Amino acid sequence: MIKKIIKQFTDWIVIFKKIIFHSKIRKYVFSNPRSLLYTKYDSVIENALYGKANELLRNRELEITIEDYLSSYNIENKKEEINIPIKYQGPTDSISVFETQVLCKLTKGIKAKSIFEIGTFEGRNAVNIANNIDKNAKFYTLDLPQKICKFEVGKYIKEKNHKIVQLFGNSEKFDFSKFHNKIDIMFIDGYHHYKTVLLDSENAMKCVKDNGFIVWHDLDFTQLGTSYAIFQICKKYNLQLKKISGTVMGIARKKPGNIIK
Ligand SMILES: C[S@@+](CC[C@H](N)C(=O)[O-])C[C@H]1O[C@@H](n2cnc3c(N)ncnc32)[C@H](O)[C@@H]1O
């Protein structure tokens, strides 16, 4: 309890220092005072710094249904049943059941054999997707080491689930080299901060095969730092970014010949 109060207090000191010394953040907080009621102060800072994502998110051409998206790439939208074993949607869950279905449709449509998720959390998404992939397919999922997480990383992942490979490490420092050009779908749902999302996306560009897909979670007005990083990476590699209707998921297909800088 005392630790929590001290943490809250230090967060306040950090944000007040930033409000005082950074004019962009000061302006944002004065015009959105309610933002200070957020518990995640770092989101307040990110939203203040990357406000330009607001305008990009308003683009009406950004959104598309999953059905239209798949058909735009001639990907079969299989009608076969999607089985989602862990449906519970508690306050800490991040992926909705519909978002899981979207990922499953893409996975089945392209017959994905290798999927890489950054951000395992309790492993709900990993188990749900792995339940719908080919028996020879692999679902790699990376999260921070257990000793620095307050929750049980991958608690839903049972040992006998041979399709799931749990990896531990900080995505900013993780060595992705053995996954280069090996991944069909990379799902980015780790640290939701501009610089990390940018770095995770650069790594995704290296890991995903030509014509493979990158899917980002939190392309949304509430996560402007994450959203701006997604727009930036798609601009850099000339990727056609779309947002799937009814979700906060961005998606882009890696083009053959994309030169990764
Ligand atoms: C939003 S949750 C992921 C939810 C999960 N994809 C699901 O659908 O259940 C974000 C996760 O990213 C992890 N994370 C945060 N920073 C990270 C980093 N630098 N490297 C790896 N994982 C990170 C957190 O520990 C957290 O478990």
C-alpha cells in the first residue's frame, strides 16, 4: 500500500515537472485538464506529444471491414468455425473476442505457419489463436521476464501446448535475428509507447516474410503515441495501413522488395 502511494506520488512529480518545462505538454494539459485523472500519466504525456495522430486517425479511408480487407488481397475468408476457449473479458484484458476472431480469420486465410506476438500478458490471445492454427504451426509470444512482472506471464499457457513458444525479454533489446524473414504474421501489443512501437515495428519488418502481415493493437484516439508510430512506420516503408472496423487493430502487408533500413 505504502509502495503504491509512493509510486503515485512520484508519478505526479514527474508529470508536474513535464507540465512546467515542456510547452506542448503544458498546452495539452491546460486544454484537457481531465486527462490528469488518468491513472497512466505516461499516456497523458504521449497524447500531448503525438496529437498529430488525431488527424490521421480521422481519415475515413483508414477503416475497412475484415471481410473487405481479406478480399482486397484475394485471401479466402474461410467459413469454418473459430473456437475461442478463453472468452472472459475482465478489466485487464486487452484483446476483445471480435479482435481474436479477426486474427483467426487472417491466420486461417493465409494458412499462417508462424505467428509472433510481442506482449504475451497472461497468454489469453496466444491460447485462443494457437487453438485455431494448423497442428504444425507455431505461435511465438514474447514478454518481459517474470521477475519484473506483477502478473503471471502466460498463466493460461499450459506446458503441453506444443504450438506455443514462450519467449522472455525486453522487446527493445531482444535478438530477433533468428526470426528474420520467417514470420507470417507479427502482432505488436507490447509497450504502448511511441519509441518502443517504432522499434518493435522495425523488428517486425525484418521478421515478416514478403507478403506477410503486421498487426498492431491500440491504433486508437486513446493511444496517440502508439498510433503515431504506426503511421510513421507505414509512411517510411510505403505500407498501406488499414484499421479493421470494430477493433483498435491496424494492419499492413509487407511488400516484396521492401528495403529494411
Ligand atoms: C496489452 S498487454 C498484451 C496483451 C496480450 N497480447 C493479450 O492479448 O492478452 C501488453 C504486454 O506487453 C508486455 N510488455 C511491456 N513492455 C514490454 C517490452 N519492452 N518487451 C516485451 N513485452 C513488454 C507487458 O508486460 C504486457 O504483458
